[in-house]
Amino acid sequence: MKKTMIMAAAFAAMSGTALAQSYPSQPITIIVPFSAGGPTDTVTRLVAQAMSQDLGQQIVVENVGGAGGTLGAARVAQAGNDGYTLLLHHIGMATSATLYRQLPYNPLEDFAYVGLVTEVPMTIVGRADLEVDTFEDLLAYVRENGEDVMYANAGIGAASHLCGLLFMNALDTQMTTIPYQGTGPAMTDLMGGQVDLLCDQTTNTTNQIRDGSVKAYAVTVPQRVESLPDLPTASEAGLADFNVSIWHGLYAPAGTPDEVVERLSQALQVALQDETVAQRFADLGTAPSPSEDATSAALQAKLEGEIELWRPIIEEAGVYAN
Ligand code: ASP
């Protein structure tokens, strides 16, 4: 190695250590790759507030919605790797790897892993005046009305897209999909009756189900959810093995110094043990990831496993974004 290269490498290592020692010395931004007011945004804001207390720095949440979460993820992939720009994304980080033929980043190479945040059930909900009341009747309604049914989602790669895709495949029927930059605005339109159906995380549907502003049909996990005990599972209500649950992870750009990533994982673990966070999560049908999962290694293993898990399912469905 040339002398200048050795010096550059030594400088990079030194500046990484120096950075880690003073980290964080300025506000941190977490990019949410969906609109404000949606489930990823809700989870992020709760966790960010608790992490910020542990880190002693402000955390700004910025919403960069569009293209099923890939625009926000691309922004972070290209951001400086100093630990001041992070990404809180969900299962879309894994499914987009297959759904997009030309993804502007590599989910396995362009990010450092901070840790898993939470795993959330999905619910299938309809506008309040939809003329069917049970999940079984909904299945018949969708089969009968096909493309006349307006299904809202947050774009290809979003959890709501994935759920709709599995739903349409299971029924062998196409609905008309209406894309949004996140399911926050999709929910607003569902409550306004502009669209018919949405499949979204309990973190964005629980309050609306409880106050009757949307009609709830089923949860998409094998067991009923404690916070919505009357809601049947899709499997028990007529769609056997219809399971999809949404995990969230926190990422930094690749090349972020290990010490910084480690500090962020610690702060994430502290945040996930915070009582207010745990209570709000429980009320919204989810739970904080245990500390052993809020680690770099656990998130990396999860992402790698989920890319492999969803690849054949998506390939069989034959749906691609570009
Ligand atoms: N959860 C939504 C989805 O993937 C997006 C969001 O958080 O707004 O469909």
C-alpha cells in the first residue's frame, strides 16, 4: 500500500473513532419513507422521542414518501455516513429488492443495521358505509365487483401493496389500486369514502376501527390481536393461511462507523424499554422488539431472511415496478 493510502486509511479510522466519541453532537434526522400520519410515521415518532432523550440530542423526523418507500430509502443510501441521517423502514426494505427491477440502492450493501424496532399485524378495513359486514361477505363482494373495488395503498413495495397483492392472488381477482405516498392520506380518503378498501398496520387502523370511522374485517396474523379482540383472523374467517405481519427496522448509510451504529442500537434498546412507548405500542396492537432483536446482527439476519422468503412469492405473483 502506498504511503498516502496508509495515511488516508489511518485518518479515516481515527476520524471514525473521534466521531464516535463525540457522537451525537448535533441533531439527527430519521427519514420515514412514507407520508406523515401513517403507521411508519407513528412508530418512528414514538421511538425517536425516547431515543432522543437517551442520546441527549434532538431527533427530527422527515417524511420522504413516494414509490412505495424507495425514494426515502434512496435518500438515506446516498446520505453522509456520519450517523446523522437514518432510515426507519418496514418489510418493504425486503420486498422491494424483488419488486423493483431497478432499485436505486442495494438493500444489503448500502446500509448499516441499527436494529429491529417492532412487528405489527395488518388489518383489512373498508369505508364505513361499505355494504358488507363480515370478512366472508367481503370475499364474495370483491370477487363479484373486481376492478370496481378501489383498493388504496402506499405504492409498490409498501406493506399495504403487499397485503393487497396477496389478497388479490388468494381471490384470483384484480381490484383497482389507488396509490398514495403513505397510508396516512390513504386512511383519510377511506374515512371520507373516496376509496373502498385498505390493508394497513394496526398502528394506523386501531383508533379508526374503535370509533367506527372505518369497517374492520380481519387481522392478517395467525392469532387475534389483544387490542382488537373481536376482529377475526383472515384464516379463521375464510382465507386459510393468509398471513402477513410487518416488521420495522432502523438503518444508517453503509460505512457509518461501528461505534456510532453501536451507540444508536443502545439508544434504540433504551427507547424500546420505555414504558410510554410500550404502552402506546400495546394500545396500537404491537409491541417493542426485545433488546436482543434491537441489534445490528438481528436486523441484518431478518432482512436477509425476508428477502429470500418473499422473493419466490413475488416472482410467482409476477408483479414488478419497473
Ligand atoms: N404502512 C404503510 C404501507 O406500507 C406506509 C406508511 O407507513 O404510511 O403501506
